[in-house]
Amino acid sequence: MTPQVSLAVAGESHTSQNTRLYRNILVALDSSDYANAAMRDAAELACMADAPVITGSHVYAAKLHDMRFRQMEGGLPEQFRQEQELERQRDVHDDLITRGLSIITDSYLDQAANECARLGIEFKRSSLEGKNYRELVRETNSGRYDLLVMGALGLGAIKGSRLGTVCRRSARRSAIDTLVIKNTARSIKEGPIVVAVDGSAKAYGGLLTALALAEGWRVPVKVIAAFDPYYHYVAFNRIAGVLSEEAGKVFKFKEQEKLHEEIIDSGLAKIYDGHLAVAHSIAEDFGVEIETELLDGKPHDAIEKYVRKVEPSLLVVGKVGIHADDELDIGGNSEHLLENADCAILLSMREYQPKIDVVSGVTTSWTHEAEARMERVPSFVRNMARMAIMRYAQEHGHTVITRKIVDEATAQLMPNHAEQAMGEIVAAYDAGELKRKPAADEVMRWSDDAVALLRTIEDLAVRGNLSMRAEKKARQEKSAVVEARHIKPFIDAETLDQPVAAELHWQAAALARLMRVPEGFMRERCKQSIENFARQNGHTEITLEVAENGLKLARGEMEKTMQGQNAPAAKGSCPFGFGKKAKNPQDAGQ
């Protein structure tokens, strides 16, 4: 699995352009035309940053050569197989391996060092021994670099080759941005720069890098998004050929086909057009003008055709896309473009997450029922609530927010006490109590006893909460003074000196599981067991797994209680053994 690297803070809207440039660049060198071009373009990138450092790296396989020579000894001519001559040949070859390959490596690096010295760029050397791609990847992912630059082909290139095995293997395993040079005769700074976006954080991270480069090089940026509206049409027609008439009725093929056609024709286009709108918003924040174009077709094929038409000097894509899982090292479209694109390609591992309101504003819509549900939220907190619900919808892949999604988001994002408090706020708002500041004669006065009781609460946040509740209770009783009796119901006198247990956050799935327990005493008992289990095990959030473990303990407690009742329960006592037991048979009937 490729480690995740993020160099941008999610949600920030004005990242410094300089942070998108590359200061520590690793270049793979072997004196091939493509490696030399890689060094040239690495220098172009380094010249844009403050105090840049280029590290030139060459991997030589001394052990491999030594092993191969020993394997070939059996095929040497007769005169070389005499023991004395064979030992001499071994010494000669060992000397070649130990000194010769090192000299060759130094020569490769000297060439790059001279170029960096001419440009005033600090240069470091990295001579590595071992399997080429493995050692290069280990160095790349050492944490010392933010960009790997390499040629698409090396010294082993032949006619028709598009991508060498070392390049392919290294690009897949690199945990940082990787630039692959494919055109030895053209510098990447010539422009234009094409950026492909799909709504993923890595695609937007690549966009920010492209904007920074374009600003420095004064070249145009073209942002594209590609979607495939044809796949489902082909798939449904294939399905139609294998479904029986009865299966077609059960599957409701015609209705499904119509639904998908409507979604694909309008929905997908809207989503990907929304990605371009977000890109426009990001570019405006940085003061860079961009051109956008929505492409249809198999994404990598549509992008390849666009690249051939526009002829950019650089193509920027996220290394993995919006549908990537944690185990994926490179996305399918990125892999195709790495192989087939005719220009240099930058695989972005940097991430950038646009502000939720920017994304949702162009990709998310609300149903009338959801909007009506939001009208119940006071205006002074409505924007905050909308943002939280939009973020929940985005995280769960929804582009249309329904009333059900509003309720789900509320259940997951708001603990029970917060939801209750919000209800009280809504009631107060509806009653007009929050729409204006109270006049001087309307400010509640507190009795000394009430103040003393309130001050027993050390937590200032809790104290403020309870004071407002007490004032609310006093107002309900038409009292102009908050008395001790108004605050007492909100304070448990038996636990005043005990530490307040941390509030637990219930996830929606855990709440749904709890709701399956019969309402009343049994549900409350199970809830208490789950929360006790969570606190005992250091959990601050109750997930479905935590809830199941807590329920398991609750069932165990009930079973033990029931097994402990050796005699039939006395008349009038709880069959589960809770409550006071009768002291004698005569008391049982009372």
C-alpha cells in the first residue's frame, strides 16, 4: 500500500503559491537522453523555489553482476577455465565491479553536478547499490524529497518502447509527486499545462501545483474533467440479452434502464461540470485564469485525445482518483495516461480539499422537504448546521440532500444532550426570546441561595448551561427572581463532588442498533451498559462495534441475574431481580 502524503491543509483557500513548488528534488540518472532531459526539467523546477536542493541518484547492481559472472564461468573457453586463469579473471571482474561501476556512477553524477553548479543550485549525490527500482523507491520514500523526476525510458530503450520497467515500477510505488519525462526535445516550461480533475483531493492538489508553475512560467492552464455516459447503456443492453422474461420483470429492467439514462445524461454531467466550477473558484482565489472543458467518453481515452489535440508540455493528474481505496497504488486512468500520454506527466500525491461551501455550492442540491426541515433551525445557527449537513452528505457521496439525510446527519453529528439543547433553543427562538436583547427590567435576578448552589459547579461551561436552564424555569413560573428551587432540578446533589463523566458521541449505526432493543427499561439498561463499556475501555465515540460489545455484556448480566433466582420470584417482585426483595412470604403479598 502506498503511504498517503498531504502537503496542503484541507479546507484552506489561500495556500501560499510558494508552498506548491518543489525544494527537494530527486532525479534518477543513467546518462540516457531521457535522464538528461529529466535533469534539465528538474533544474527548471528548482529555479522557481527558494533554496532548492537537487539530489542525483544512480543505482548500480554490483551483486547482480558478480552473480551473473559466476553463472557464466561454465561457458568460458577452455583456456579461461584453468584454475589459475579462472582465479585471475575473477580478480579482474571483482575489481571492475567494486571500482568500475562506482566510477561510472560518479561520472553520471558529475555531469548533473556541473549543470547545477552553473545554475547556482545545491547538488547532492546518492550512489545506491542493489535492485534498481527497489533502491530508487526506498530513497524516494525516505522522507527527504517532495518530488521524483525520471525519464520514461533508460539505456535499454528500443524502438516502440513507451515506458521502461524501472520507471513503471518506481512510479507505482512512489509516495511523493512523480514527474515522468517523455519528450527529450521539449521543456516542460513551454506550456500549456493540462490538469485533469475528478473531484478527488489529489486532483485538486495537482491543480494547485499547476497554478503555481503556470504563474512562474507565464503559461496557460487548461483544466478538463472526463466522464463516461456510455458504459451503463452498453451494460444494460448486455444484461437485456441474458435476462429471462420473468427475471426482467423482477429486475424491472425498463424502469432501471430509464432511471440510469436520466441520471447519466444529466447527473454525471452536472457532477463533473461541478468539478470544473470548483477548479474555477480555486484558480480565482490564486488570481490565475484557466480554461475548462468537459469531455465525455472513457476518461483516459478522452484525455489522451485531448492531449494530442492541445499538445501540452505537461499533463497533471492525481495518482489515484475519487473512487480509490486504501490499497490502490495507482488509479486505472492514471496508469493508462502514464503509459500512453505523449507529453510529460506529473502524478500528484499532494492533496488539497476545497472548502465545503465551494464544493457543495456547485455539486449539491436540497429537496423542498429538507429545506423545510432546516427552517426549524434558528437563523443564527442555520448556516453552521447547513455546513455540517453538507459535509456529512459529501462524505457519504450524496449530491442531493433529503430530509432523511438531514435527520441522519443530526443523529450522528449531535450528541443527545446537544440535540435536546437545540430543541430548547428552537422553542425559545419560536417564542421570540432570542430575537432581541432583553431590556434592563427583564434581566433575571438571582437569590443568594441560587447563586451559592450554582457556584458548586466548577466547570464554567456546565455552569453557564445550567444558569440558562434555571432562568428558563423561573420564567415559566412567572418569577422575576431565580430561586434555589429553580436550579436544584438540574443538579444531582449526590454527585456534586464527583467528576463529571465525559459525554459520549453515538454514531448513527450504533443508535440504530440500540433502537432495536424494546423501548423502556430494557433499552435504558442496555444504553447504560454500552456507555459503561465505552468509558471503561477509553472510547469517546460509540461505534456499532462498541455498541455490540456493550450489548453482549448487558445480556451476560441479565443471564447471571436470572440464573441467580433459584426459587420462583416472589409475587410482586421483578422477574429480573431488580428492586427490593420481600423480606418474608407475608410481605410479598403486601
